[in-house]
Amino acid sequence: MAEHSINGAANLLIGAVPFADSLGMAPSSSHRTGTVKVDSGELGLALDRRSEVPLYAQLAGSLRSQIESGALPVGARLPSTRELAEVLEVHRKTVVQAFQALEAEGWVEAGVGQGTFVRRPGGRPAPDGGTGSAFPWEEVGPSNPTRDEDLREFVLRQAPREDSVRFTGATPDPALFPADEFRGILDEVLRTEGVHALDYGPAAGLLSLREWLAARLSAKGIAATADQVLIVNGSQQGMDLVARTLVEPGGRVLVEEPSYSNGFRLFQSYGAQIDGVGTDEDGLDPEALRSALAKGPAQLLYVMPIFQNPTGAVLAPERIDPILETAAEHQLAILEDHFDADLVYEGEDPEPIRRRDTRGQVILLGTFSKILFPGLRLGWLLLPPPLVERFVQIKQMADLSSGLLVQHAMDLYCRRGLLDRHLERVRATNRSRLAALSAALEREMPEGVTWRSPRGGMTFWMTLPAEIDSLALLQTARRLGVEFSPGSLFFPNGGGARHLRLCYVRETEERIRTGVARLAEAVREEMARGREEPARPFV
Amino acid sequence: MAEHSINGAANLLIGAVPFADSLGMAPSSSHRTGTVKVDSGELGLALDRRSEVPLYAQLAGSLRSQIESGALPVGARLPSTRELAEVLEVHRKTVVQAFQALEAEGWVEAGVGQGTFVRRPGGRPAPDGGTGSAFPWEEVGPSNPTRDEDLREFVLRQAPREDSVRFTGATPDPALFPADEFRGILDEVLRTEGVHALDYGPAAGLLSLREWLAARLSAKGIAATADQVLIVNGSQQGMDLVARTLVEPGGRVLVEEPSYSNGFRLFQSYGAQIDGVGTDEDGLDPEALRSALAKGPAQLLYVMPIFQNPTGAVLAPERIDPILETAAEHQLAILEDHFDADLVYEGEDPEPIRRRDTRGQVILLGTFSKILFPGLRLGWLLLPPPLVERFVQIKQMADLSSGLLVQHAMDLYCRRGLLDRHLERVRATNRSRLAALSAALEREMPEGVTWRSPRGGMTFWMTLPAEIDSLALLQTARRLGVEFSPGSLFFPNGGGARHLRLCYVRETEERIRTGVARLAEAVREEMARGREEPARPFV
């Protein structure tokens, strides 16, 4: 159990029940099943080697349901990783991973030299060393769909190597932040606006900033007025307000497949059923949208037409009208996310869906976080007029208003033309990094790995040979010192194992070249392993 | 119709149907009922002079349900205010008020010299002058309980006189904001932290600020560790995250009666049923809590034990244990709101409930908005350990994290001791203002008006003689140049007409004296009117 990190106190291990180590296994071709005797009865464990679910995840899930059912009571000791590995005929690392996943979720707890014990999920010591019995928080409130996270999260939570090249996180490079320039702007705001910049602001946001945004959008052919603009705390809050206002529990939300995982998880947290709609190199497929709607009505379509996250695709202009018409026919509201639409490195500005929206069915979402500072938490929604009042009310409920000081600063920064100047610098840097990435991939990647260079944005989508699972590749890549986002993260209903996403805008060209060399090495290792072990499990 | 302000375009008035002006009324003692013939049938209108609901609100409600049912179709012209006033035997102002309320809610629209027309609720012109039919947003999403606002809101939305003394809004005086000091702090943060202060921050908030808060709470006898502190965008977001995590649709939330209206409206917006629990000058009554729980289970108790908003009461220390025990017995979670607990002007610091919480059943909510700057939008939650992970996840869903730059600045401001120094200044100013308010009330108020001076906080609660309704008083007071919050705002289930709340911390002593003189004049006017017209309607 040396692999376990110890967190949590031993006083949680109430009445440890020894776990019986008599295990009777009934082998079959691709399945391993077994029963385990414990005080409270027999436990069944089943693994399916042909499943898309990694073995460690299957084992963790099996143990978790035994804990949930009470078959494995609080305090019970789990068998050792060595024992379980032998009986289930899996690598010991698989068992360790399963245990680590359960520990990260709070189901089990490791004690030094004592083994692994079942604890109350989420349970921790009572505060203040109090003597009263702990309040049963787990019984309060609606069930929280976000708590039952996919085990991929566990892999992603593991700490990377110190010197890792990180192709994760679609966020701008802090090295480019114009911190000094912004310091001058903040100083000026506080000198000129004084205390007024520190008071409560309007719920819809600072009028001057909304006017600037409306004018900027109008200049791009997106008719907008300031009263349709709502300032929010980054695009995440924009999405949250949309979900809260328009998504009903049990309702259906359509998202591109693949799509931004924080987006569809958010909709799931409101009780929505998420269905993926097929995409290709030209973005969302209108035919796939029609098919999805033929299966039943939906409340919302969440779509990123410009430099889609994760694929980097741009929606073909000839697809916009069919999408709008299909949506109108089915009373499907559209949330169009322009998270990095300004980051164009090549060719014309792609066309937004909202520009052709004549019915007022599109909500447009944007942010300053991808071109300027995420730490200000400023984004915006452009709303169809009938929604404005509802959204302002919901924004007030959520947090009254966004911070006024940072809105004043952003407004002055934009009106001085500094945003556009900064955007040019960011575009130039990102363009060079994208070129460095493409060149390195051409040079380093073994045959069978494919990609299509985007012409803007922050994300780069790759496809692996059939025998490689990107989650397994990530384990190898991490050891070699490079991080990326496995494709399965972006598929709401499973799949994506052959894909991975690289974000290249936070690393220098030199580090990009190092990262790609390491990644190519990891791919070669995995390909070699794939040849040795064709029906290869996760580890 | 000169009283109507004109907003909105005439192109909304699709196929105006003339409103028949044949009205047949059936008078009774305290009721006025009448029927109105229109193309689509007959409309019934009923007013009850003995109801607590103001007449204008009854009329607006009656017309609104006719519009909702379709009996009054889109485009129908309403009869003139003069006609309706004659037939219903009410003052014409009552009808004008009803029309204004409907207009503010988007149900009707005034055209210059044309009268008032029914329009689609919330309907406005399609964006971009588009030619397609408008998207039916009103059919998308869950029904929104916040949209059907009480008509009190309408009264409160009316613009006050330019020179009005404003005893509304429990917010600090911007004149006291240490803007220059804070400018220096921000400058220092950006010079020392540089770009790191502008990047994404941790979802739970800046560790250093959480440590400072935990140490400060611990120094006050509230055992706290940094990992139990979650930084949020002001206490409104704190409440929102609590509601989102712990309140289920159809669940029951107990609040003090009276209580902070944005609080219980927020819980209502999550589908909770709100029940008031009786309070007196010693705060929440434990007996009333027991009675409320005897009627059925509840999920959450929302309580402000220290300088309660609106009453200013402090919870008596001997009530804390009974409240905690009753809550534990009924698995009732407690949200304790310390919105202005630091604003002590006299005597010892009042005791928080959380200090005696041995079971971990209390969530503590605090904010910087009431002592420093609301415009930063910074507040915090102190969470029982089993809730931490759930809340961090929900915070991430809501907006990823609070702004990092302002957290760095607040952290430095606090660690330099500047918050405590500023707090002393605010306390001294507020103490003098409270004294000025008390003295002026003693001097000016006619007999029959009563109050109990608080010893801290921002709010001052008054009780009017039985014959005065504070909503009616507000209309008179507004004319005389003074604003306050009518008591009915703070009662979730009706009542409170005899009370009003004064917030005195945003006005100077001289303006406070002027305001009280105007308020006393308004009270005398209303008392005189009350004697003339005992069963007096709202206007």
C-alpha cells in the first residue's frame, strides 16, 4: 500500500470489520467474476475485458456499489491490492488505481501499514472537535449529478511532472498579460471615478462597457444594442444563467460531439439529458441535428461555430441557415459560444450564427478571458430582447451584479484601443506557436496519427491509430513529461478514446517542440505495446 | 393618458381590437364587480375594498388574468382610465397605477394619444428588424417564480424625487470608501504579483485570503480552517450556492419573520416553500421554530442573529442552544448570515450561533460589502467539512472562481490591518448617524409611532399606528422627499403593513434630520387621512 497517499484522520475508521480474504472466482473468456465473503454476506465482483470502460474503473465501480448498498459497511477493510490482482487476474496497478479513485471520491481511506478501509462517503471529522453527533449533510439537498464524476477526472487530477509540457487548459498565456498597462488603467479609474467605481453596479453591467460591446458586435455585422448585453462573470456564468433560465430537469440539451465538457456537465447539473450531435471538419452537421430532433424535442442547442473546442473546426457558412431553420421549426433555442472567436490566425473572420438570426432565437456568449485576463472574470451575453428582463433578474439572484471596478477598468482599456492592440500581439504569438506545433508534429509523429490544423482559436485535435486509447497514452505521456486532454473528456455519451486535444497557446515554441517529441515517444511506446497485447486493458 | 410614459414601438400593436365601452356593473357593499364586453366575450372585473391587497393591485391582477386567459387578446385596447374609474368607483389614480404596473410588467403598451393596448407579455420587436416570426421564448425553460413579482416592486421602482432623503438600501456610504488607499493596494498587488494576479484563481478562492478569514473567525471564537472557507461574489452568491446545493423544489425553507427579502425570494426561485418563523426583540423565537417544525420537516433555516435585517435585533444568547438542538433533532440545516455583524456600535460583540455548533450543522455567511466595497463583490462561506467539496464543485459550475485580482487586493488590504482601521471609521460614523436618527425621531414623530434603537448594523425598524399602511405612507413620503422600505417587503407570507425599515448609514446627520422631519410630516398626513376615511383603500 505504499502507493497510497495518506489523507484524513484515523478516527474516521469507526469499528473496522476485517475483510474476509476467501475469494472464489468463476473465470470465463473475457469476463472475470468473483465473490468475496464478508461479515454482512457475499460480494460479487465482475470485470469485462471487452468493455470500453477501463478495468480499474470497472473494479472501482463494482466496489463503490457494494459500499453504497451497505454490503461493504463503513470500517470494513478491503483485501490487499496484491490479493485482488491475483484473483481477478489483473495487473496490481489496476487495483491500485481503482483504490486511488475510490479514495479520491471519499469512499475509502488508507491508513499507514493498515490497509484500506471503507469510510462514509464525503465523511470527515466533525468541526471544532465537537462532541455532538455529526449533522447528516449527505441527506440534505437534491442529489448532485456532479458528484458522481467520471473516473477520467481522477486520472486528470494526478499531479504532472514538474517539468511537464502542458498542452492542457484552453487558457491564454499569462506571460502575455499586459499587467503594467492594466495597472495604469486601474489607477486612472480609481483617480477619475473614485468611490463610485467601488459601489454596487447595475445588475446588467456597466452601461458604458455594454455600449462598447454592442458597438463592437455591430461593427462585425451582429446587430446589437447595449440593453441586450448582460455582463457576467466569465462565460461559465453566462452558460450557467442560460442553463438556469432555460433548462428544465428532464429536458434535453443538444451539444456538438465532441464539445466543451464544462458546458455539458453544467447542463447535466440542472438535470438535463445531454445528447451529442455529430460534427465534421465543417462543424455541426445540419443533418445530424435534424436526426437528433426527429428523436424528440430539445430545449437548447449549445454550439461553438468558430474554432470549436475541442476540434478547432469552423462551421461552414452554408450550414448556418439550415441549422437556424431546423431550430426554429423545433422551437430549439440556440446558445452560440464565441469563447475564442477573436483569435483568427489565417483567412477571413468566420461567420457567426447570430449574424443571420432573424427570429431572435440565438443567445450569443462571449468572454474577455481568452484574449485578456481570466482573473477579472468578465464575460457577456447578447440576449434576444424578450429574455433580457428574465436574465437580469436571474443575474441579480445569482450575485446581484458583476464587480464594478473591473468593469470600469475593462471599459477604459477597451475604449483606449488597448484591447485591439493586445489582441494583435496575442494573435501573432499564437500563430507562431501553432506553426511550431504543426511543424513539430509533421516531423515527429509516427504514421497513423492524424490531425487537421485549425486556422484560429486555442485547441488542436488529433486522432490516434485504432489500437491506442488516449487515456492510456496519457499515463505514458505523463511519465515522459507531456500533458494533454484525452478525447473521451469531450464526449457526453461515451467514445472519443482515439482522440486527444492539445492546447498550445500557453507554451513557448521551444517547449512545444519538446512536448511534441515526448508525445511522439509516448505514442510509439503505446503502439508497440498495442502490437504485443492487442486486446490490451487500460493499464 | 398623459400620465403614461411611452416606451416600445407601435409595430407591436398587431391588429388592434377596439375595446367595447359597454360596462355593466353590479355593486355590493364592499365589492365592486363589473363585466366588460369585448370581441372575444365578456370580462369580469372584481374589487374588494376590505382586502389587504391595494385596489390598484386588484385591478391590475384582474386585467392580467384576462390577458393570460386570452379573454383580452393581444392588440385589444383597454378602456380609458376615466371610464374604468367611474364604473369601478375608484380614484382615477388607482386605474393609472394599475395600468402602469401592467405596463412595467410588459402586459400592456401605451401609444401617444391612442390609449393602452394589450401586448404579448415580455414581447418586444424582433432583433435586427428581422423578417422571420419571433422565437417563442416564453415557452422555453422552467416557469420563473421571480417573474410574477409582487406589485410592491412596482411602487418601489418608481423614481424618487431628486432631492429625496433615501433611507432605503442596506449598503454602506460610498463617501466613506477608502478609494485612494485601495488604489495604492491594487497598484502594489500588480507590481508584486504581476500577471499571476490576472490569471484564473482556485475555485475555492485565494488561499491567503481564506487563511486570513479563518484566523479572524478563530480569533472571535469561531473555530475555522482555511479549507472550510469558500470565497464567493458577495453574500448573494453565497446564499445562491446554498440554495442550489441544499434546497429542493417543493422543499421547505424557514426564515425569520420579517427577513431579508432577496433571501427568501432566492429560495423561492429554487422552488422552495417559504415559511416565516416568529421573532421578537430577542431575535428568532425557539418556540416558534419548534411549532414550525411540528407542522412538517424543513430543509433549511435562514437566520440573521446579529443586527437582523430588517429589525436590527440581536439573538439572545440563551436562545442559541435551544435553536441548535431543535434544528439537530429535525435535521434542519442552518444558514447563519452575518451580513453586518462587524458593525457593533454599543456593548459587547453579539454571539454567533456557529460558535456553539458542535455538530457541524451551521453554514456561516459573511461579506466585505457592508464594511468596505460592495463593488468588489467579495463574500465568503464557512462550511461544515462534509460540504466543502460539493460547494467547490458548484462554485466551479457557477463561474469557475471569483476574480483573483480583487481577492489579492482584499487580502493585502486586510493583512496590512487596513480593514480593521477602516472598520473603526465606519463604526464611528454609523454610530453618530444612528444617534442623529434616534434623536430626530424622538423629536419629530407623532405619538403612536414606535421603535427600538438597535445597537449595531444598518437597519432601523419602526411600527406605525394601526390605521397607517406603510405602502400608502411611502407614496406620501415620496412626494415629501423621503424614501424608506415598506414593511410588507420583509414578510414572505403577507403582513407587515404597519412596519417600515429605515437604513440610515448612507445619509449624513443633517440629511437624516431632514428626512425624519419629512417622514414625520408624511405620517401626520396619513394619520389625518386615516381619521377621515377609516376603511381607506390604498390610494
